[in-house]
Amino acid sequence: MSALAATEAGSRGHFWRVFLIGGLISYRALFYWINPWQYVPTMLAAPLFQILFFVYLGRAAGVGSTAFFVVGNSIQICSMSGIYGMTMAISNERQFQTLSPILATPSNRLAVFLGRGLPVLITGFQTTCFGFLVSALILGFRPAPAELPMLLLTVLVTAGSCTGFGMALGSVGLRVRDVFLISNIAYFAVLLVCGVEVPLSQLPGAVRGLAQFLPLTHGIAAGRLLAAGRGGGAAVSDILLELLVGCCWAAFAYLLFRHFERSGRRTGAFDRL
Amino acid sequence: MAEPLRWPRVLAIGWFYQLKMQAQSGFMIMTALVQPLIFATIAMADQQAGTRSLPILYYALGAGIMGIWSTVVFGCGGVISWQRHQGMLEPLVMAPVPFVLVLMGITLGTATVGLYSMAATLVWAEVVFRAHVQMADPLLFSVSAVLTVVSLGLLGLVMGSSFVLYRNSNAISNMLEYPVWLVTGLLVPLSLLPGWTRPIAYALAPTWGVQALRATALGGQPLPDIGFCLVASVAYLGLGVWLVGKVEHRARRTATLNFQ
């Protein structure tokens, strides 16, 4: 093996090590809700009550079906991990004054950045699966069995796009003092804007337009088609759009992260709160 | 001045300072203003899209109390833990006034911030959803609103003193928003919920508060609901005083006042 090839292989190995191990360590260190005493009430119980609340609200108003609210809310709850988890995973480095040491290392920035997303994505996927499972048990939610693999793929893609969106919010947290305020507003705003609780057709045109650029909108639309047994073909375009939205948000987040890194180096203000 | 004569002043000053502090907290403004507006919009939009027609004002009032409950659950649930975190618990316990009065000022002040949400959802209903916001009995509506805030503040006192035994009290707060919104009938009529939820609803002040507000706004008999809200407040006060005394005594005896 030539020296150049060995260096390239070493560099690739380093990338994956930072991506996987670094991502896992940062998740364990920075994700507040990893402790079971936090995880169960926050990531399982609260989302379950959210599903129940909106299913009953729908029944009270006589709008939508149980499946409409179960699918919308079960998919939306993955954004709890995507939005809050990624905000914690990136901006808490600044809060805990550990951002400077990380940015002083020669590690690949893309590996540092994306590695944090993987555990968050898996957590979001788990939360949504839990939502579907409990809805099946207590609300009688029965998606078409043949569509389950595609439904799971939709959930995975949507959890990924929420993670990309959360990355952007987390990057904003490198500069803004109280980024959790923005994350809170974002988490609740998607309930309204992305067609989770209200059919998109009922929303004003401008809001519908905005929804096309946000995570969840296309994923939930695909999820509803699949749960209704309309076939994977009908949902493919929505799944691809969700993937595209997620990739765009992740790319934007990475650019934002590098921009704040450069400006932080210039002004010597990485950890300033 | 005799000691008990100072108590209203302690309560009033604690309430006022807490109100000033919370009114400047971005998180509280989000909780009391932005979040209820989002929920009010969802409920009103669903109402317009749906087949059952409850008045828009029904949802506006419910969403307003949802906001008060959120400020209480997040602002009061960790009240003792927060004072401890800030290093203020020992000076407050040592102060020559009953500790429960200090905590009560804090929880009532926090609940009062929730009035933002009531005002915001009513204005929202009028401006955006063209609802005709006119109260059937403005005087009793004001009485009901004040009583609802007081009862929720006192419920916050009970929560704050019981959550202190649980290290992850913020996780309980995260979990408690939706179930209380649901079982107390803030947006969903109690008649649609399973029967076993009824006793829980009756034990919680938001149930009586929202019923009193709806009766005074939309027309009805608010006095029984106002009465039950009053009874709930007295019960919470008694329970809160007892719990705070227990917690304070235990912390003094075991010298764990400042332990995280």
C-alpha cells in the first residue's frame, strides 16, 4: 500500500470514528433526556398524551378521522428528538464551554457535525414507532399491513429531515443566547403549519407555501397515504420531497455552523454567552 | 407590627416581584403567549373545518386556561428546586416570615403571568376568527378569571412542594401539560372522555375555572362552578401549607436544604 493510500484509508477511518463514536459520546453527554427518569416522562409519556389530546380534539370538532390524528401526531413527535435533541447536541457545547476545545481539534467538521445527528435520528424513529404501537393498542389504529415497511421508511426519512432542521436550530444556538426559545416555538409551530392537526387545505395559501419547505409536511402526507392503504407508489413522491427538504436543511445547517466557526475564530468569541 | 399583619405585605411583594421577573422571561412569554395562540388557532381551525359547532369563544377560553396551566406547571413545579439552584433557599427559609408565604407569592405571581394567554386568545378569536367576544356577565367573568388564577397558583404551590422530592421535576412538568388539558375539558367536552377521568377532572381547579368562565361568557349558571373553584383553592392551600411545612422540616432535620 502506498503512503498516500494509507493516509487516505486512515483519514476515512478517522472520519467514521469521529462520526460514530464522537456522535455517541456527544449524545450521551449533551442529550438531557437520556436518563430513564427523564426519557420516559418526556420522550414517551408526553408524546402519548399529545396523540390522545389531539385525537379527542378532532372527535370534539368532528374533523378528520382517528387515523388522521394518529399518523400526524405519531410522525410529528419524532421532531421532539430532532428539534430539541439537535439543539442540545450542538448549542450545548457553547453553553458548557466545550466548543473551543472541539473546534481546536483537527477533526473533520462534517464528521463532528453529522455524527451528532445519528443517535438523535434513531431516538426520533423510536419515539414515532412507540406512538404508532400505543395508538394501535389503545386507539385501534390499524395501518394497512402491506404498507408497514414503507411506513417505517417514511418515519425514518422524516426523523432524518427533522434532525436536519434541528441541526440548523442548533447552529443558530452557536450565536443566539436563548436558542431553546426558538426551538420551543418551532416545535409548536410545526403542529399548526405542517398539517399535523389541521388539514393543509384549511390553511391560508402563504402558510401552505411555507409548509412545503419545512420537515414533516411531506412525511406526514406520505404516512397518511400509506396508512390508508393507498400503495407505496402514491407516497414515493412525498417521501422523496421529505428527503430533499431534510438534506437542504442539513446542508444549510452545516454552512451556518462553518460560518459561525469562522466568525468565532476571527472574533475569539466561541463560548461567549 | 404584629407578625401576621405583615403577611399580606410579604405575599403582595413576593407576587409583584415574581410577576415582574416572569414577565421578562422569554420562556414564560413563549409559554403564556405563543403556545396558547398556536393551540387556539388549531382548535378554532378544526372547529371551522369540522361538523360539530362549539362557539369559537369556547375554544378561546379553553386555550387561555391551557396557557395558565403551562405557566403553572413549568413555573411552579420546580419552584423549590429553582430557589435551591439559585442558592436562595437557605436565606428564604431563614427569613422571619413563614416560608410558605414566600412560595405562595412566587406561585401566584407565576400563575398571574398566565393571564397573558387569556387576553391573547380572546383578542386572537376576535381579530383572526371574527368571533364576537362579548361576555354575558363581565363582572362575574372577572371574578372567575381572578379565582381561576388564584386556584391554579395554589395548585402550583402543592406541585412545587411535592415535586421537590423528585430530582427530575422538569420531566414531570413536561409530561403533565397534555393530560391535564385533556381531562379538565379545556378544549374537549368532558362528556366525550371516558367516565373514569371524571373524578380526576373534579379534583383539578382548571375544570371548574373553565366552566365558570364559559358560563359567565356564553351564558349559564356560573355560581356552582365558582363555588367549587373556591373550595378547590382552600383545599390546595391547606395541602400546600402542610406539604411545605413537611418539606421544610425534613430538610432542616437532615441538613439537606441546599442539596441538589
